Amino acid sequence: MVSSIVVQYTDLLRTSDLGLWCRLRELLTGQGLDPGRTVVVDLLQEGPDHEDGQVISEDGRVYRFSLFYDQASEHGARSACLHGWTDITDCWRTGSLATRTADAFAWMSRSAEGS
């Protein structure tokens, strides 16, 4: 069963008007991904200035990244920037998010069949 985080965060990526999600859509587009077809495996606050994320692209590539911004500022997310954008397609199965990533792939497959 897919994690509710995957479903909730993917929905936020695709539909939210909140600054962080709007900015993440822009940044993912800049990396060549279609936010409307990208699945968010996780986005977790890792400190006062960044969140670590993992996404799956429409073509099944898995990427890990850090999103840096001034979280204390009301509009800090608008100037967020990506660091450490890494294609982990060949090694995600050994990472800490392996189970959630596998579940997200299965969810993507079921969603594609339903459309």
C-alpha cells in the first residue's frame, strides 16, 4: 500500500498554491521534469534552511535533492534553490526510502492504468 505521504505530497506538487510547492514546480521544470507527472516520494525538513526530497519522473528516473530556502521568512520559499540534484535510479533500492519508492512506482503504474 502506498504511503499517504506520497499521495499527499504528489497532490500538493500538482495543485497547491503555497509558495514552496509553486517554487518546487518551477525548479523541477527547470530540471526537465513535468510536475504534473512527477511523483513525490518524500520532502522532509532536515534543518532550519533546507528540506531533502526524492521524486520519480514520468519516465521512471529517481532523483534526490536538497531544497534550500529561508524557512523563517514569510516568502522565503519563493527563492528556494536546488542543491545536490542526483539521479539515483540505479541505487534507490538500497536507500532509506526503498520501500516507499517501490510503493510509489506501483502506485504510478496503477494510476497510469486508470487514465
